[in-house]
Amino acid sequence: MPSIHYGDNMTKKTRPRFNPELKVESAQLVLGQGYSVRKVGEAMGVGVSTLDKWVRKLKSERGGELTIGKPITEEQREISALKKRVKRLEIEKEILKRLPLS
């Protein structure tokens, strides 16, 4: 009797990855052009629930709200990168404070 091994790379489904530009463009078609989520999803090859999530995320980010996960708008991605840089600089500053003066 053959043994079944789960988690094998041959049977593992990978989720598609969409770049932020596609997410924003798709969501803008719904918000700005008035197309339905279903029509845009079919045209872009994206599931309805996925596209609906992008639309809600774009609305929130445009409103200046922080959202869960990676930001999709250019401004929010830049803010996120700047926050990471500030955090890294603060850590470096603390390390330098602890060094003895020579």
C-alpha cells in the first residue's frame, strides 16, 4: 500500500501574486469608472472576493486609514518604507548611545 505524503510540492497549490499597481488599477476601475466588481474581476482574472478586498483597502488608504497587510497605494507604500527607516535609525541611535566614549 503506497504511503500518502501531504505537503509535497507537487500537490501544493500556490496562490497567485498580484503587484500593487494591478491592485490599484483594478480597484480604480470599480471606484472611479463605475464598473462592477464582477466585470472587472472577470476582465482582470481576479476573484470577486479578492477584488472586493482591494476596493475596500483602496477606499481606506485614500481616506488616510492604516490598513492591515501591505499597502497598495504608492503614498502608503512610501509611508511604510519611511516608518521602517525611522525605526532602523532609532535602533542605531540606541546602540550608539550604549557605546562607551573614548
